[in-house]
Amino acid sequence: MSELNNKEKQNSRKGPNEVEIFVSQSLRFGVLLSASVILIGLVLFLTSGEGGYPGEYYPTQLKEIFAGALSLKPFGIILAGLVLLICTPIMRVGISALVFLKEKDWLYVGISTVVFLILVSGFFFGK
């Protein structure tokens, strides 16, 4: 009987499960997307020779950053890519909360949700 339990444990630990693969792929996608956006902004900056903003001004609010990115201002695009990069681990915590919810692991649903809310509130209300 214990031999059967050991085999089940070994089979369950053999490789990454679907959830781990999905989380891994979502993190990879977030990093590649942000790197692509930053690269586009860098190419625009190098070809135009200017950042798209007057003098030493740089946008600091999300609304300004994404408005600049939509206007194809190189610094706005680069900063939008950095915002996407910052959002990638936050997205991972949100995905983890949903995974734990699916698995009905209520303790980790609560912990992940609290951490997710702290990260999101810090992102929007932090200075």
C-alpha cells in the first residue's frame, strides 16, 4: 500500500503541471511584450533624435504616459513598456489567486488576494 502511495507522489511531482506552465507562459509573455514596446520606443528615439517632450519634461502619471505612447512619443512608449514590465509580476499574483480559487485552496486565495490588492493599490496610489 505504501508503495502505491510513493508511486502516486512521484508521478504527481514528475514535471510541472498545467498551472505552472500557464503562469510561466504568462510571465514570459509579459516580459516579451514590455521588451518589445521598450525596443520600439528606443528605435523611435534613436531615429528621431528627440524624446517627444519639450526640454527636460518627462511624464510621470499613467494617463500622461499612455497618452504619450498613443501619440507615438518615444519616451512615452519607453515608459509604457516599463509600466507593462512592472505590471507583469502583479499579474502573476492575480493569476495565482485565480488558480488557488480554482483549486479551492481558500487560505492561499485569501493571501494572494490581499497581496494582489496591496500591489495594485501601491501601484495606483503610491508615489
